[in-house]
Amino acid sequence: MVRRRLLAPRLLGPSVLLPWILLGVAWLQELLDQLIGAGRWSLAMGPGTPWWTLFTAPFSHGGLGHLLTNSLVFVPLSYLVLIRSFKAYLAVWIGVILLEIPIWLIWPVGSHGLSGVIYGLLGYLLLIGWLERHPLSLALSLTALLLYGSALPGLLPWLTPAGVSWIGHASGFAGGVVAALAMSREQKGSSARP
């Protein structure tokens, strides 16, 4: 009963719709791309693209298969982070976008898709339990590891299939790690205050 009350308020607010809204934007972009742009309307970030592509790249995909694959992982990982807090979810998105900046500036190949954010969510979840050692955080870390740990080889260039942006995965994962460090530090700071 107590556990239910602890988790339920975090999922009952407006943030419960956020992953679906974000996913809806990605699906709308892809459907417009397929129906109107014949698959050529990409909002990817890459060399010579405008700064705002840092914000559009997660919503742009290389086809319906790419988007469907990302959708199936994005929603559950989003909810695992939202169980922790909306602030943590926002921190992951900010961390991922900030760590995409060097790729946007210097990496020779473009990158797009929700997979960078997915790896950010995974990075956050895997680290937060170890940093906080709180039962809820540990349970989230363990759940993420058991369900999605098999995606970790996607961080390595020699284990990533051709045409897949391992650097986008790695920068996303690093963004999630940065978010976990920031949220853990904030949590320790707030619990140390009288």
C-alpha cells in the first residue's frame, strides 16, 4: 500500500502523457516524410546543418522500421525514468542534447532518431541506482539492465551495424550519465539541508 502511494503520484500527473506526445511528434514527422517528402525530408543533425537540428534530430528517422524499433524501447525506458521524477526525465533530454553539440560541430556524418535519447535514458537508469543506493533507484537500474542491457554493445563502433550512428548512441549514453550525476548530486544536496 505504501509503495503504491509512493509511485502512483509520480505517474498520475501530466508527465504520464509526455512520452506519447514526444513519440507522436516523431511519428507525425515520419508520416509526413513518407507521404509528402518521399522519404527525403530529414531533420537530422550533421555537418553544415542549422543549430536547431539538435532539437529536431531525435524526431527524424530513416524510415518506419527505424521509428518502430525506437518506439518499442523509448516508451518503457521513458516511464522507468519518469517513475523516478519528471525532473530526471528532463535532465536526460538536456544532457543528450548538450552532448550532441560536439557531434553536430565536428562529426563528419549526420545522425538522427530517438536512439540517442534511448541510450541517454538507459545510461541514466544504469548509473542512478549505483550512485544513490536507494531501493527504488536500485530497482530501476536492475530492471533497465535486465530488459535493455543487451543494447550496450551498440555503444561500440566495431559492434554496431553499418549505417547506424554508434557515436549518437555513445553521446546519448554519456548525456544520461551526466544527468544521473547531476540528479544524484542534487538529491544529496537537498537531503543534507536541514
